[in-house]
Amino acid sequence: MTLLITIFAAVVATLVWYTKPALRDLKVGVLCWMFWGASLMWMIDAVFEFSELGADYFAPAGADMINDGFLGFAVVALALVIWTVIVLVSDPRGTVKAAITKR
């Protein structure tokens, strides 16, 4: 579940980065790297877990799937929070600076 969620997030972020060049100054590439890195991590985890469990890997319990789903969404949410902080700190369009100096 975690692998599927992070791969889906990585594909969506990559499509946004590729199809919307105007958004590249918002550091969408950083978001892509975080999601693809998480996907690679979960892929390696899946390979090692499959080597331990064998065919049982493909028949997880319902509770395990729910826990993995929550973990996958938590990873995506954490990456989005980190990306938001990066965008706010770098302030590529000057929005934060304009809001602070407006007062």
C-alpha cells in the first residue's frame, strides 16, 4: 500500500512538473525527488519483505493494509509539509516578502 501511494504521488508530481513549466519556480522538482525517493525506499522494502515471506507477501491481513495505507498517506503528507516549508523559505515569487513588508 505504501509503495502504491508513493508511486501515485510521484507520478502526479512528475506530470505536474513536466506539463506546467510555469510552476517549476515553485520547486515542484524537489517534490518529485522526495516522492521518487520514498517510492524507491518502499520498493527495496518490498523486495526484502518478499524474500522473507515468499508468496505470503501477496496476501496481507486487512489490518496490515490499513496500517500501510495510513503510513503511505503520512509519508505523502510529510513530503508536502517539507515542500511547503521549502517554498515559503525560498519565496520564489516574492509573495511572503510582499506580505511581510505590506504591514
